[in-house]
Amino acid sequence: DDGPSHNNTPKILDILKEKNVTATFFVIGYDDSKSEIIKRMVDEGHTIGLHGMTHEYSKFYTSVDATMENFYKIEELVSQTTDGYTSKIIRFPGGSSNTVSKKYCKGVMTAAAKRATEEGYIYYDWNVDSMDAGGAKTSEEIFENVSRAIRPNRSNVVLMHDAGDKTNTVLALEKIIDYCI
């Protein structure tokens, strides 16, 4: 979530390529300087999910229309960047069961999830939180959080971030992949 970033996303892509693993990147709005990173994701077989043009709850969750407009805009940006790659995979900032959204518009999550589904979007949450966006202060803590929560015989959806300040995520990634394999 929350990328692409110039400093972490290419390193993550390098690790994934080395390990022959693909991932889903839920991207937020980006400028032209990050277009090559988005193209590389697609070229290397990764899935791009839509996280919105902004991650600011106060802008994202003011109404169902504002929420959906965030997805439409990032969908269009990704398509333009990649000469037509389309994605209907979304992740709501904070997850689909977040409670912070009601601070900006009561009932917006329920209505937005319903509308997104009606419009053909598929939204994903996670069942394994690396805590790299809160709580985990070291790469070892990130690894421990993931390795403790991974379960065999189920789809494990791991929440990790490639934003510019998430260097500990990069440092933990190879060990996490090795553990999961």
C-alpha cells in the first residue's frame, strides 16, 4: 500500500524479481516522475490495485461520490501511465471496516463498499498486518508480526507499505518471502 516511492518501491521490485514472486501494489496518486515504476510493476507481472488519489481520510471519505471519484481518478492515471492496463481491484484507505471514515460522513463505508461492488470493483482487506505503518519499529518486528500471523492452507493477505519512509519493510521483505515459501 501507499506507493509508489522512489527509494523503496524499486528495491521491493528487485527483491520480488530475485525471488520470482509477484505482489499486488495498491497505489495512490503519483506524479510523472514515478511513471516508470508503475510501468515496471506491470512489465514484471505484478498486479496494480487502486488505493485512491489521496490517502487523506478527510478528503477521501467526505461522501460516497468523493470516495468513488478517488478510485476513478487513480484508475485513469494507471491506465494512462501503462497504455491501457486496467484494474478493478481496490483497497479502501484504512480498510473496508475502518471506523475513522464516519468522522467525515456517517455510513460512507457501507454505501461506498456497496457502490464499488455494484460497479464491478473488488475490494480487498488484509488478514495479516505487518504493522509497518504503526507499531513495528524495526525490520525484525515486521518479520515477527508477519510470521506469527501467517497460516497454512488459507489465503494470507499481508498488509505492507512501500511509501518512502518504510525502509524497514524493505529490510524485512526477503526474510518474509523466504519464511512464506
